[in-house]
Amino acid sequence: MSFCDHCQGQRFDRAQVLRALRAARKRLRESETACDADQTFALAIEAIRSLEIPHLEPLDDEVVDGEVVH
């Protein structure tokens, strides 16, 4: 079983987002300044915006041997 390029890209993108959010959480925990909910979400949004995540479109005419999960 394999994943199509579109789904494999989404799995990679999700991993990138989770790493960025974990790093932002670590920065908040190590910070001496207290943040309210709005500031915390703003930091999380900025962390995700800084990522370069391409959008992959599935190819309808692609032929793949074996089972492909989409």
C-alpha cells in the first residue's frame, strides 16, 4: 500500500505544522512573559504562516501499480 503524492504531501505538511506548533509551545513555556489566549493563538498562527507548504493537486491520469490510499 502506498499513498498518492497529494496524500503523502498532506502527511508531510501535517508533520511540519505539528513540529512548528510544538516549537511555539516550547518558546511560550520558556518565556518569562505571560501570554493570554489571544497572544498564544497569534503566535501559533504566525508559526504556521512561516512554513512554506505547497499545495499538491492529485493527478487523475496517473497510473500506479498496487493499492493507493487517497
